[in-house]
Amino acid sequence: MSAPRRAWGAFVLTWQAILRDKAALLLFFISGIIYSFFYPLPYSTETVRRVPVAVVDQDQSALSRQLIRYAGAHPGLVVAGVSTRPEDAQALIWQGKAAGALFIPADFSRKVLAGMQPEVEVSGHGSYPLLNKVVLNGLAEVAGTVSAGIELKRLGAATPSGMQAEASRQPLAVEALPLFNVREGYASYVVPGVMVLVMQQTFLLGIGLLFGSWASDKSFPYGQDAASYCGALTAFALVVVLNALYFFGFVFWWQDYPRGGNLAGTAVLTLLFAYSVAALGMLIGMLFRTRERSMQLLVATSLPIMFLSGLTWPASAIPLPLRALGALLPSTAAIQGFVATNQMGASLHEVRTELAMLLGLALVFAVVGLVKWGRMPARR
């Protein structure tokens, strides 16, 4: 039989094995669908909103009430309670009913009317970093808005028009426009990278099941030649490509994540990522002797691999030995490359390092896997 026919035979045999094994089919395809809907769900609001804050108003003036109204109107805050006693605000925080507090002193309006600079105090619950950030930034914006209004009124008294007063207060207009992650949300930041890791890990688990089954049953179905290896490698790589098409083509559109920056670059990366993951999966799959071994060894690796990728933890802050270890995983280069091309529109030249890493990994895994492939038990 010629080499192309042997390769095609291995390709067909691989897909038949995938479609007959329900557990492998679940990991290769169904798990990705489940992940795509349930993993982004907790982050669907993108940013933290309506964080409760307590207000201590010891001034009891029209100006202090204006400050409280502005706090209630802020999109990130909601006023959980107003009191004149700091102990009440502290109690709300201890009970978990407030994540921060705004303290308005008794001489607040008197200092404003006297032309002095009053001070308000803001505090947040440091045990919850995201809530703490929203509280501190939100209350600072509220205080800044009220302060700007007071300043405009003072300037308006000395200038002929309100426009001149506004121009005097802010000579340079600043408009902040976020790029790429236009909603500045956590989901748009983390989910596109995590989905790449999901593709890799579910694929490795699935292929481990197949190879473990063949090893335990002593029924390795392929020939030991290079053509059969290439046919099986292409069939497994197609599984990864189909998953990438689903995630990048449908899920990102459905969840409205930034996408489509450089489709051609994303396609090239997908091809290299698919072959590198498939070659890695076949290599480690040939080491498993039981069907359950991939579950036992690979499930616990997902979180460390996530940190090694440099997505949730800056790569520059990762020790050099761990960075070298992370470079041996296709997901590390793929996450950085896909985020750059698909979300940020980077060119292939700008992701040349990630391309070279994926190509190198694919070649190394394929060569080592081919050597191991030749030593597998002969087909009966």
C-alpha cells in the first residue's frame, strides 16, 4: 500500500475511533461547548457594578446631601445606608452589607463657604480587591465631581460666562478611549486566553483516553510507519482546528468579545497550534498504559499551565526556570499569539516569536513522537 493510502487510512481510522468512543467525543467536542457557555457566565457583567457603600454624614447640609446623591447615581456604587455615627458604617462593613464608606465631616459645608479646602474620607474593604478598587475609585470620582461643580461656581462668579469658567478650569480637554478591550471588562480580558487553554487541555485528556484504551487492550490500530503517523496527526490536528473555528468564529461573536483583528494571522496560528498540540497529545498518549491515566495526570495541570502562560500573571515576574518550562507548552505561545492577532490585530511579523515557538514545538514533538510511534506494538 502506498504512503498516501496508508496516511488516508490512518486519518479515517482515527475519526472512526473518535466517533465510536463517547468519552473521547465528549472531551474533544462537547466539553468545549459546555465550557464556552458556562465559563464566561460569572464574568458576563464584565465590570463590578452597584457595590454597596455606607455614608457617615456629620455635616447634614445641602452640599453633603448632594454628595450622597452623586454617590447613589454613580454606576459602580449604591448607598447602603446613611448615618451620623461612624460605628454604624463600621457595622455595615462587618456584616458584609457595605464594601466601603464615605465620611463627611461636620465642618464640610462651612469650609466650602469660607473658601477653604474641606476633606472627605473614603475607605474600602481590603479583603476584596475588586470591590475595594470600585469603591475607592467611585467615591473619589464622586468627590471630584462635586469639587469641580464648586470650582465652576467660584470661577463663574469671576468670569462673564459659564463656558469661560469651564475653559478656565480645564484648559486641556482629555477624552480617554480604550483600545482592543473597549469595555475594559474582565471577561474580554481573560476568557479569550482561557479558551485556548481549554482547547489544549480537553484535547490532551481526550487523546489520552484513546491511547490508554489501545494500550490496555493491546489493540493499537495503526501501522508503525511515518505515513500512518502523519495521517493520524492530521486527523487529531483537525479536531483542534474545528474547536478553534467554534471558539473564534462563534463563541467570541456570541459573547461579543473583541475579535477579527487579523483573521489571516489567526488562521496561521491556528494551524501551527493544532499540529503542535496534536503532536504533543500523541506523544504523551503513547506513554499512557491505562484509559484513566490521562485524567489522573493532566486534570491538575490546567491551573499551573494558566499561570505559566503569562496571561494572568506577568511573564516578567515569573522565575526564569518556570518561564522555560512554560515555553515547552503550546498554550503559552498560542495564548499570547491569539490575543495579539485576534483581539489586537497584530501582524504575523509582530507575533513571529510565537509562530517560531509553535513551529519548533510541533517539529520537536513530531520527531520524538515518530520515534516512539515506531516502537509501538505492531498492529495485529
